[in-house]
Amino acid sequence: MLPSTLAAGDTGSGSGPAGWLLALAAVGGGAAAGAAVGGVQAWAARGYATRRGGWVAVNAVAWTMALAWIFLLAAIPGSNWPVWAVTLDGVVAGLGSGLVVGLVTSIWVPRLQPPALRTRAPR
């Protein structure tokens, strides 16, 4: 919701937030959200996978790319766009961001390993 919050200061003069501010919000928000999501997932997978160390960083990169995509597409529609076109833009933004997160994180998944099976030595 940050793009619309930043744009709330626009009083119709045509001067919305600076592009660099939106880019900074996308990068910072994506990195923070990705690190948070990846951190919780890595913590939850502690008994199921090893080599989880890079999972947080990979998620931070993936979510940064996804939020950049969302911010970019959110900036395209104008106030004169019909509802169906704005809806389509939102659907494309959502699907595209999900695809980006899925593709980027799928690169790291093969590095995750199941924990070694522990067997007891016979007595």
C-alpha cells in the first residue's frame, strides 16, 4: 500500500512522489519483506532441511524484484483508465510478482538438503 500512501500527497497538480523515492521504497520494502518471510521459513524448516543459511538472502532478492515489478505496474494506470484495465494491470502485477518469487527461490531449493538419517549402532 506504500505507493498509494506516498502518492496521497498529490493534490492533482501532477506532481506525485519522486521516482527515486518509489524505487527506494520498492527495494527497501522488498528486501525487508523477503528477509522476514525467508527468516520465518528457514526457522520453520530447521528440522526438515539443512543448508538453510542462504534462504533468507535469496528471499530478500526475490521479494525485492517482485516489489519492483508491482511498483512499476502500479505506476502505469492513469485516473482515466477503466476499472477493467486497472484490474487487469493488478492481476498482471500479482501474477508476475509471484512468478518472480517462485523462479528466484527455486534456484536455491536444490541446495536445501534433508537432514541425515540418524541410525543407531547395534548393541
